[in-house]
Amino acid sequence: MTPRPTSARIEPVAAASLSDTATELLHTMATRAQIPNLYLTLIHYEGLVRRWLPFGAKVLNGKIPPRDREIMILRTAWNCQSKYEWCQHAVLALDAGLTSDEIDRVKVRYFAGWTEWDEVLLAAADDLHNDQCISDNTWDKLSQRYDTRQLIELPMLVGEYHLVAMTLNSLGVQLDEGLPNSWDA
């Protein structure tokens, strides 16, 4: 595996230096007082960010239940070795109902301790990461609980977080100040 940058390859824009349009765009996305480094880094290419944000917001707040979504995002972050994505979503996963123990277990390759449904979600994320296709066995299980829109959304969700992980890893985006580092926990 290619070593991850230990410092930012592209520095985040200082919040005080944002253009009026960038400030407006980012403040509609930021749910905290502090704008995350991801957005402050990507805003160097404001036109791309303006087009990307609606899709990211849609899959983040789509038809897949929040707990299910966060299990798959965390597994994707771990599979992609994206520390930033992991730490951001470990906090969101707690809000979505995962326990700290469950969040730690997402890192483990075997499925001990998970419910049968959680195992299906982890398998779907692994299938997409490893083969870029959900296996028939996993698809059949997903189809028993998810409707057509959720089945369409699921690979797009995992794909979106692969895109984000690749970008974060390549740009060397650093953890936000005050964000708990749950990567090594």
C-alpha cells in the first residue's frame, strides 16, 4: 500500500480568506461552527465543489437508514485506509446509534459479534471495495430488506466514500482541530 502523506499536500484555505461565494457555499454544508478541513481544501476548486456537494449530501441523507449507512461508510474508510474519513464518521456513527465497541469492530475482517443484517452490510461494502460488484449472495440478502431505491443508492454511497477517501488520502487532508482521533483506538 502506498504510504499516506503525513502533511497536507494542498493546504486548506483560511476561513477568513474565503470568497463571499465560497463562504456561502461552505456554510450551507458545515453543521459545526468550524468548517472541516476537507471543505477548506477542496474549495480551491470552487466550481467542482459546488457540483459535488449536492450528490454527497444526497447519499449522506438518502434512503438508507443512518446506522446502516455509517456501518458501510466506516468499513469503506477502513478498507481505503482513510484516517480523516474514519475519524469524521466515527463521530457520526455514534449519533446514528452504533456503540464504540461496534465502531472498533468495523476494522476487523471477520464478522464475530455482529447481527446477521450488519454482516450483510459489511459484506456489501467489502464486495464493492474488493470486486466493484455486490455478490449474488449479498444482493439476495439486501433485497429482502431494501427497496429498489435503497439498492440503487447503496453502491453509490460506497462509491462516493471511495472517491472521498482517495481524495483525502492523496491530498493529505489533516484531521480537524478537536476531532477525536479514533483511528488507532
